[in-house]
Amino acid sequence: MSPFQLVGLPRAPFEPLFPLSDAELAARGARRVVADSTPGFPCRISLKDAEPGEELLLLPFEHQAENSPYRSSGPIYVRVGASQRTLAAGE
């Protein structure tokens, strides 16, 4: 079996969300949070935990969007200004 490779989510789809007000985020099922510990706030763009004091968005993300019994979503954190990261195969 070949090693897997993790790739962070692209930042572009989340960029329009960062300047939204708390009320606008809430209408989308999201909220702004500030990391208060590490680990505990894993950014799905950078694949790193946010440091205490860093701003993130907590939002629902549909990671399996196909119309099938396996369609699924879950909560993720994304950090303001995060850059997409690709880990080495098997890391």
C-alpha cells in the first residue's frame, strides 16, 4: 500500500467569510473564535494548530458532497491568513 498524502483545503473559498460580521457568520452556521490553548484548534488550511490568541472561523464543511448515502459534513476551523499546506507522503 502506498503512503497517503494530506493536503490542506484551499483558502480561497473561505476568504469572503473572514470580513463578515458575527451576525452574518451565524446566519451561515459559523462563528468567529480565538484560540485559547494549543493543541485544540486545528486549521484545515495550514494543517497546523492555531496558537493562543489567533483568530479562526469555526464552520460546517461538507467534505463529501456527492449525492450518496455517504454524503457528509462536519465542523472545521480555518485560521485568518492561513496558507495551504501539503504534507510529505506518509507524514
